Amino acid sequence: MADPQKPNDAWPPELNALRAAPEHHEILMENDQVRVLRTRIPAGETTAMHTHRWPAVYLIESWSAFVRHATRELPA
């Protein structure tokens, strides 16, 4: 079983949300146990394919319909 405290190293670092889509992600706080991001993708914009490698909780303040698709196969 994977250790939930360690990131899934199968994901390439370049897919890290802060690296792949920095224009849509802002780090609010990070330490050895938690990372808090603010994510905002304005209506009509798209964002690069990226990952959130750690177990996560999402607080959604508002939403809209979106389409998720990948142009390449992702690791299992």
C-alpha cells in the first residue's frame, strides 16, 4: 500500500500543478504535511494538463461545467 504522506513519484515533476499551470495556481501555505493552493481558471480559459500528487480535499467556492481530457496516456 502506498504511503499517503509521500507523493506518488510515478508522476513526472513537470506535471506538478505549480509548474505546469502556474498562471492558475497560487500556493497559500506549504509545510511537510500540507500544501494549500488557490486555483482559479476563469471562464473560457483552459489550463495545461497537470496533477495534484498528494491526497487532497477540495473546497469549491463556485463552479461551471468543464471538459477534462488528456492528450497523452497518464501513469497508473
